[in-house]
Amino acid sequence: MNIVIYLVVVVFFFVLFVVGVLNGSDVTVNLGLRQIGPVPMGAVMATAAIFGVAFACTIGVIDGIKIRITNRQLRKQLRRLEEDADALRLRLARHEGPGGTPGRTEALS
């Protein structure tokens, strides 16, 4: 699956490169309080793509951190529940004694 993702990314950047080369005319970029230009359209497109990828990566890293934290909490909870289950099994085994109850020993066999 990773190969497919890498292939899609490579094709995307190749198409971006071709479109950037074909659109070599200069443009002025309005950033609200400031204008930059004239700048080649390809450079504007490449910069936008780089910032978009960086933003998506940042979101992915933050999401990954959240998932790791949740997994750690769930592992701790699972460990506690397993310890509780082991303690309950031990208590049950102590209360049954060596022979156990007839219904219980048949169910375990």
C-alpha cells in the first residue's frame, strides 16, 4: 500500500512541475497586508504545494501523537483489567477448595 501512496505523490509532483513550467508568466501575489511580485506562476504553485504538504504532515504528526497517547492509556487499562481478572480467578480458586463444586469441575473438564 505504501508503494501506491509514494507513486501517487510522485505523479502529483510531476504534474505540478509540468504545469509550473507551462505557466511561466509572472504574477503578483497579494498576501493581505503585503504584495509580492512579480513572481513566476510555477514558483507560486510550488511554494503553495510545499506549504500544503508541510501543513498536512503537521496535522498527521499531531494525530499520531494523540493515537499513541490513547494507545498507552488503553494498554494501562488492559493491564489493570487483566490483573483484576487474575485476582478474581485466584479468589474463586481459593473458595472452591481442592475438589471444587460438582457443577464447576464438570464445566472446566
